[in-house]
Amino acid sequence: MAVKTTKTEAKGYKCKTCGLVTKEKGHLCSPQEVKKIYTCEYCGVTVSNPRHVCKPKVAELSYVCDNCGRIAVDQKHLCNPKKIK
């Protein structure tokens, strides 16, 4: 996705059992340290994958690249943008 949707945090923890990502390992049953965590600017969820997609973000996606198929909120992030109908 060609849109900056997350704020980067330094490090965090991901539960090996359930996949929950947090800044503190205290509430995880099997915490593993991850180098970077991200907070979604659309829904506020903390994740370890910067390509996180959520309903609020999908609702704002307005353009698709006619060359590669990428989707974005703003056409400036695509090389050949077309408005999604």
C-alpha cells in the first residue's frame, strides 16, 4: 500500500500464542520482543505489520494505480492513479 498509515514506535512485544502486539510485555502470556511496532492512524490498533489494513482505512481508499494495482487514499502516492468508482 502506498499510503503512510502508521506511526512508528521503537520496540514492543508480540504474544507468541495469540499475536497481540503491545508496548509492554506484562499482559502477554508468551511475549516476544519485536524491533518495531506501529499504531494505526485510522483505528488506533498497535500492530507489528506496517501494511495493516482496517475498515476505516479501506473506507478512505479512493485511487488505484492503473499500472501496478496498488491502492491509496491520495493520488500523489501512485504513478498512474485512477479514481475508484
